[in-house]
Amino acid sequence: MNFQNDEVDVTFPSVLGKQWHEAVRKVLSIAKPEHRQSLLDELEGQLRNPGKHIANPPGYLHSLRVGLESGRVQLAYAQSIASQREQNRHAQDAVQEHIKALNTNLTTILPPMTKEEAFAQLRQQVQAMRKMP
């Protein structure tokens, strides 16, 4: 999910339940714009960590924000999550381009012909198919 605030477009963690989104937006609204995506990426990495349970994601995000802005916290997952998101974005773009190319190739523009010409062409194709082994 993308969220735009102060002209900074951020992507919410896919593993973050929707019930937390509004509270997370409030935490982000007081974070420095340049830190917002990194904070969300770190939250996603921490939420995905099977050895960690975060009962209150907005509270955890607030602690991360305070620690990051004071210089006491180093983000462990933010860079790898950002890289994964970028790789996924490139893969999605490539898939969309491939689909677009397939759709273009599937669209065959036939030359204009009369009904009689179309039937004659169809008869020729049927006869050719009957001769196939």
C-alpha cells in the first residue's frame, strides 16, 4: 500500500495488518520525510523475523523513529527490504512489458476482404489441414 504525506510516497509493509495503518500513519507524520520509507522497511523486516513478536507495530515504529533520529539505533533490515522491493518492482515491470508484447503479437490485422474471399481462404485452409498426415 502506498501512502503519500508531505510529498513523500512510501510503501507500507505487506505483512502489516490494516488495523495498524492509521496509527502507523500518525507515527510517520512526525518522522522526518527522508526516514519514513526506511522506518517502514525496518518494521517490515522485523515483522517478518520469525524470532521476534511485535505486539504493537505503531509503538515499535515510534521507538525506531526516536532511536534513528537520535542516532542510537541502526536499522538492520531496511536496506535489504528496500532492495527486495526494488527487485520486485523491476520484475513486475518486466512482466507487464512481456504481457504487453504478447498482446501486441496476438493482435493480427487482417487485410480487408469480402465474405466470399474469406470463405475461399477458409476452404483452402481446411483442404490443407485434411492433407496433413
